[in-house]
Amino acid sequence: MSKPDHKNYVDFEVWGDYALFSDVLTRSGGEKSTYSIPTYEALKGVICSIYWKPTIVWHIEKCRVMNQIQTCRKGIRTLKFAEPNPQKKTDLAYYSYLCNVRYQVRAYFEWNDNRPELAADRIENKHHNIAKRMVEHGGRRDIFLGTRECQAYVKPCVFGEEKGFYDNSGEVSYGICYHGITYADEAVLPEDKGKMTVRFWSPVMRNGVIEFVQPEEIPEDMKRHVRDMEMKPFGKDLNNFSGLDEKELLQFEDGDQI
């Protein structure tokens, strides 16, 4: 992806009563279990819920764990989809959640080179300023951590400020974990074009801070192509993207554009 003139950092704090960053070994069904730390994809989902446009691609640079890592188990009524009438057939499963979570996150965006038709919308200050304002307002869409039932909230912060529980904890390795999914419209490497690709990595937390490897930096042996995938088209002619008009609509009273 091509880079804007500046690295437009957006720092925010996200917190909630529960989080479920599902271990892939438990995602296929039954009783789900959470990773101890957030995944790249989950944090990217948070910033995309705060502000997203197909013109940009969000990257998560690092995350700081502020509260002590604690887990709890909850009994969840799940549907038995294999039954002829699943609405009347339920089962009890126990999910493990993280509880009382709080993270500081630093994100930045780059231009989506797979969207040349939106090149006119590559207005650096506009997207950066809107993203920061949306953090102040709590995001454009609902915020959640990992799964929909884990409601969360966001607010601006200065990354590195305040005391964190793991500030002097040293280095902790978490083995091979799920990193995220590369969709066709955000693929950078030639071998990932036109495909859905799942990524894995080996995270390390150093004094409470996790520095993420970017999707295009994941080694070949740590990702798998799931299936072929087409890009979703955007544009004014399709009536599903209005960003090209925003530079005319969003103006200060003195006429200067945002």
C-alpha cells in the first residue's frame, strides 16, 4: 500500500467488561476459549468501527495491556444447528472470556492501492481528522472486543501514559497465535491477490506492550490461502460510496476544507 506524506497515528484506549479473542482451535464449535492477549484482527475491527473508508487500510502498530489478564467462564446457550428444528434445540456450552480488559492502541492508515478509482479521495488530513474526532465521539459503529456480545468503549489517549499492570513484567511469549485475515481488497503481495488468506504469528509482550508484525511481513509458512475471493466494487455510480463528495461538503465557516 502507498503511504501518505505523514504517519497519521491515532491513539485510543478501548475497554470493556469482557473480551473473547477466540483461539482458532475452539472456533469450529462447542466451547470457545480466548487468547490471553488481543489479536491484530480484533483491534483492526475496533479502529474500523471507529472510522473506515475503502480508500484507506488501517494498520495496528502496537497495543499496551493496561489491566491484569484475568479469565472467567460463562454458560452460553447455543443452537444445535444440526437438528431439524434448531430454534427449539439448544445446548449449554462454557466459554472462557477475558474480564475487566483495558488496552491502549496505536493505529495508522495507508492508501488502498487496490482502489485506484478512489484516488481522488486520498485526502490525508481529512481522514486523519475525522478518525480522531470519531474516537472522541466513541466511534461510528458499535465497538466490541472479539465477539459481538463483548461490548466495549473507546476514548482518546496518549500511548504510554498512565501506569500499566505489566510495565515491568519483562518478556512473555505466547506461541503461535491467529494474526488475522487478508481479504482480496487489501492484499499487497502478488501471491495474495484475489484470495482470502489467513495469517498466524508468534506474539511477544514486552513490559506490557505488543508490537505487531504487519500483514505483508508475515512469512509464507505462517499463512494459508483459504479460497479465491473477488473484490467488492465501490463508487459513486454504484451508490455505495460518497467519499468523493465529502471534500466539498465538509468545510469550515471560512471556507477552508478539512
